[in-house]
Amino acid sequence: MESNGNYHLWGVGFGGHTKVTYSGSTSGTVSTDKSGRFDIGGLSGSKFVVKSGDGKTQVTCTMVHH
């Protein structure tokens, strides 16, 4: 969670330079970096569903307290 009350959505282990779609309170598409990681900040809502570009992998994300 960011200091302004928004959330970060991040993931690792995807293919490098692939498209990942996310949906929840906000939806969109993001590209992973060469190591298969993505990080999106400034989101409202703490629950998202993330799908890989080929649709074969779907992950449900929930809030993690650090």
C-alpha cells in the first residue's frame, strides 16, 4: 500500500516482454520487463485478477501487509 492510500499490483515469474492483463476496481494491460516482472502503482482497490497474454495463466491477487 502506498502512503497516499493507493495500492501496488506487482508480479514475477511471467514471460519476459509479455502482455499481462489485470482487472478489478481498475483494468488494463501492462508489459513485463525482460525478467518477467511488472509493477503498477496508484491503484484503488486491493483485489485483482491477473491473466497472462495467452490466457493460460490466471492469478487472483489480494492485499499483502509488509
